[in-house]
Amino acid sequence: MLTTGTFGRGTMHIGTGTRISGGRAGEAPSVHLGEQLDAVGLTTDRFKTGTPPRIDGRSVRYDATEAQQSEIELFDYSWSHFWTTPRVQHSAQGVRTRHPAQMPCWITWLEADGTQIITDHINESAMYGGAIASRGPRYCPSVEDKVVKFPDKTRHQLFLEPEGHDTTELYVNGLSTSLPAPVQLEILRSVPGLDAVRMTRAGYAIEYDYYPPTQLDASLASRAIQGLYFAGQVNGTTGYEEAAGQGVVAGINAARYTQSRDALVLGRETSYIGVLVNDLVTRGVDEPYRLFTSRSEFRLTVRQDNALSRLAPVADGLGLFTEGEHEVMMARLDAVRDALALADRTSMTPEVADPVLIAAGSRPLQHAVRAVELTKRQDISLQSLFDAAGVGADLPRDAVIGAELEIKYAGYFDKERSRAARLTAQGAMTLPTSLDYDGIRTISIEARQKLGRLRPETLAQASAIPGISPADLQNLMWEVRRRGASI
């Protein structure tokens, strides 16, 4: 399993005159591995990314910046809080649970003096001086890109982010650059609050190998080398979450391969990880890929509040839960159903409901109405109705929120789930790996070329390939059935 990040024949650039072989500052690149993969015929390409300078937080004048406090709420991205004792943190202020003590960030700005320095030295930038030709991430531009592409902007926001509890170093988010180190220090000292700053590490741009992910199947396995799996920036993505999601899929499937078990493939309708992997292996990348909610056609029904109902059965099928965790999982799923049932049978009289309705600017009742109907009104929360009626105190907060969303947007959810069911049905039709697409004259030439090159495993994967029309899919389905392929 390869997760090479930026180490694949990595080259770091600081200005046009400093070029260092490395995967990260102070660490060597991986060169021989790239040569071996070239030798077996894998297609290789190059992307670039960058990092900002780091500074000594003790040299910052914080009174010239704006503090940005953490926004931690009673929410965890991990399912682990469902069935484990909350972590206990000890601090000078006493005992804290759930999260360690939070540290603020600080906001400041790159202003006219700084942008002028960049403009004056733009030809010394590795990218603008011609040292780098690779594509970089659209959504994490260098500060040179910001100044060149948005000359009308008089200032650019910067975030000073702590590197951790055990260091004074700060990460200057928003100032990614490949300018020479002395120029970087000059820019930093033009920023409010940083006039006497000490730069601990210069920023740099880095070029690295990636392998166009259309060379992979839906399990993130290489089509060319059996048993080899790729995950992360090596697949042309950018971002920590994108890398982590691929790591989960590739890691699970590498393990299942060693056990001669079927691969785990998450559909687009199941998760954002499913969208990510499907986009990569069927559409490929022409710039570093980042996942956004807008890339999913099922974002109404793929939400953080229903992650358990979508993915817990998958985890359970993989054998990831203990018996006790399985029981807790089922209880959590039952809680949403209990909240829906309670909303349906709870009758709200005008005396009980009107204070909630009037406070929200909604019209009062003329007669008793079920809570489920009142929840459909704008700005009326199911939790407020339960509180007013004195019911549901034992239900978890997230279960009530999930039930409320199901009630308010039922019509939209039903339509989306119908489309998801159709996609699942398409996914059930497998496409033979030996299928001769060139011989199928009822589909377009573009479809024949792309299907023959990408070799989708199912009709659903074929439908995600740009340039494959509904007519192509219909004719392909008919041809597969005529040839007796499995459904």
C-alpha cells in the first residue's frame, strides 16, 4: 500500500536559485520507488503544492492581531464517543472532558506594503520565475498567485495557527510561498503584529510524483500490479481528510486482499468517501483534487447526523464492532426511530404549543396538532416541542436532530433516496472485464474509447464517467444482458 505524500521524487523550491531534493523539509525523497513503478509501466505525472513560513510565537505582537477562539461544541466527528468513557483532561483550571484545552488562532492581514514586496520580487518566485511548471492546488493558492490573480484586492487575510501545546512555533496560514527566504522575512515583517518576528522555517514549494488514479479500480487497487494499493496525494488529491478517507478504503482492501475476501466499495450514495474514490477512478484529475459537498449528488441524505445509519452496517459487516459496541450502535439507531414515533404520537394542545410557536414568529393553534406536523413549520425545532410537552428527555440530542431533519425535508429526501436506489440497482449490474467495447457499435465512439480505457466494474461506475450519455448506458446495459453477463 503506497501513501507517499509529497515524497515521490520530491523537489523543494525556495526562490529560483534554491532547489533541494526532499519530501519535506529535512527529510529525503523516495526516488528508487518511482523508478521501479516507471519500469512496470505505470503512468506518472507531477503536481506541486506549497507551505508557508513558520514563525516564533514569542516574537509576535498579539495586541496588533485579532484573537479567534475555538468553537468546540458537544459534537465529535468520531463514533467513539457513543460507547467509550469521555477522555479526561487535567488542567490548572480543573478537570475537563471530551477535548484538550483549546488554543486560539490570531487573524492579521497582508497589506499594501507586503503585496508590493511580492510584486517587486515576483520573478524570484520558483513558480513565476520558471523553476516550476507543475499544476498546484486551486483551493490553496500561493500568496504569489493571490497577488497576481487578484490585483484589485488591497489585503489578504492571514491566520497565525499554533503548531501544538509543546512548541511556540506558529503556522502562517495564507502565506504559502516559494520566494527566497530573505524576501519571505521582509514580507512577514510588513504584516501587522509581525514587525519584529523571527522566522523559524522558510516556506517552500514542492513538486512530487502522482499516478493518475484512473489506473486504479474502485477498491484503490492498481490494475497493473496485483495486490498494490494507492492512497492519498499519490492519487492526485490534496488535503488531510481526502488522504485519510483513501487510507481507510485502501487499508481495508489491502487487508481483505490478503484474506482472499471481496473488496469494500463504497457507493456515491453512501458517503463522501464513496464520492471521492468514484471521482478519482472514473474521472481522473487534471489538478490536485479536493472534495467538496457540491461534488455529491446525494448531499441531502449524506449528512453528518446520519453517518451512523449509513456506515455502521458497513463497519458491522467488516467485523469492526465488539458485541457491546454492536448493542450500543443498535440503540443509537433505534433512538432516531423512537424520536420519529414520539413526534407522530405526541399531541400538542394550544396551551402547550403556542408559547413555542409565538416565540418563533409562527401562528398559534386553533386546536391540538401532532408534534410531527408542527415540526414541518419553519423555525420550529422538534426538541423545543418535546421540551414543551415534557417528553423525550431520555432521547439523545443528535437523535432528535436527525428525526427533525427527516420530518422537515421528507419530500426532498424521498426523491434523493429514489435516485440512490436506481444507482444501487445500476451498481448491481457488473461489466465483464473482457468486454470488447470497440465492438459495441450502438454506443458512441467517445464512450467506447473511455470505457475501454477506464474499464468500469459496474454500470454505476460507467455512468459517472464524463462523456457517457444516458443513451450509451441504456445500450450498454442491453448489450451486457444480451451477452448473458451477471446482474
